[in-house]
Amino acid sequence: MRIATTIFLTDETITPVRLARELEQRGFAGLYLPEHTHIPVERATAYPAGGELPPEYGRTLDPFTALAQAAAVTDHLLLGTGIALVAQHDPIDLAKRIATLDHVSGGRFTLGVGFGWNVEEAVDHGVEWPTRRDLVLDRMRLMRALWSPEPVAYKGEYGSVRASFAFPKPAGGAPRTLVGGAAGPKLFAHIAEYADGWLPIGGRGLMESVPALREVWESAGRDPRTLQVVPYAVLPSPGKLARCAELGVEEVVLQLPPGDELEVLRVLDDYAQYL
């Protein structure tokens, strides 16, 4: 089982370069970074985990810039978003950024896609909250048109692009794509259409939800052997990782604290027992 990590990198934490080097030297498989463009001070949206919103949410580094730094100082470390808020981006620009990062990293990029939870943040980007999932689907279709080997036009409900020359292309035609979110028919339909698998937070309830996802996946004509389930932001224990292995999980993403260099390296020392 591959052991990757995720962390809220900020202007106050360990740097992307230092962390990426340490992860690769220690044998960790990957680094996934979350995205928040900004956190409005006046907001009504409750923090999903309860309580006050931790300060790192408003200080998060841009994941694509930070991952480009990580790519430049490593050779094998997998790099991903966990997750990218696709609805909050211009899809033509985002397709270029993703393809470029995948190209310069030698095909090491994983696009973790999410729908967001902070209504105020999304509204500032012009996102109509009830339609955000349909918007993400539309933008993924548009980006995949730009990643096609030959120029392909796309016209959707929320955006369009003419048949265009758009290089570089991601390795394999499209980056490895995982979709985050709570289990359910709409999420599983998204995964079956354009993704390689699911990025469930914490990994709870997988024994019940993975069979349902597999049914949707196979009904869509996808090869059952290719479905990937990657538990994300996991606080590990031997028992938890053993249960993941029983489900056939091949990669788990462990949560690191948003700390300084000494704190993060101490946690990496502890997590080394799972490698």
C-alpha cells in the first residue's frame, strides 16, 4: 500500500520544497494539497468539522504553485490536489495549468476534484451554490476536450471552447483524476463519467459505500479492475490501514498538521512505521 500525505501548507508552515524533499527521502509516495482562494470574514457557512474554522484555511498556499516547487526538487514523489475547487476556476486556464504541471513533473500529477463547502467563498467566484456540481461536471468535460489528442470543440451549459491547439497534453491524455465528496448516487455518477476513482475523507463507511460505487462504475461500462479508492486525510492506526487493505485499497493519504518544520518532521517520523 502506498502511503501519501496531505497538509495545509501556509505562509507559516514548513515550506513546499523542504517537505517534498523530506517525503521523497523517507519513502512516502505522494503529497496532496488543498485549495481555498480566500475565506470571507463575514460568513454563514459552518465549518464541517464543527467549532471555529482553523486559521490555516485562510492562509493556504495556492496548490498548483506549491506543487510545482515540489516537482522541481523531487523525481518520484506523486503530486496532487486534495482537492481543487474546479467551480472556482476558468476551465480553459485551469486545463493549461494542470497540463503544464503534469508535463513538468513527468506525469506525476493527480487531479483531486471537489465541490467545496464554503458558500461565501464560492459566491465570490460567481458560483451559484445549488448548481455547483453541474458546473464542475461541465468544466471537467470542457477541460477533457482541451486535453484530447486532436482539437475538439465543446459546448456545454456553462461554458464552451472551440476546437483548439492546446499543449502540453497531460501524460496519458488526461491526469489521474479522483473525486472527493460524500457517498451518493450523484457523486458516484461523476466518478464513473470522468474520474479514475474516489477520494473519501477519513475512510469511514467504506465497507458499505465501495460496493455501491463499484455497481455504478460497472454499469457505466468501466473496467472494475481500474477503480481506485484512496482514503484521504486519514489519521492512521494499524487497524485502520489493515481494514483499507482488506478492501483492496492501494493508496492512503495521511493527514499532517499545519505546523512548522520541526512539528511536521516529528509526525513524519511517527508515520514512518506505516511505510
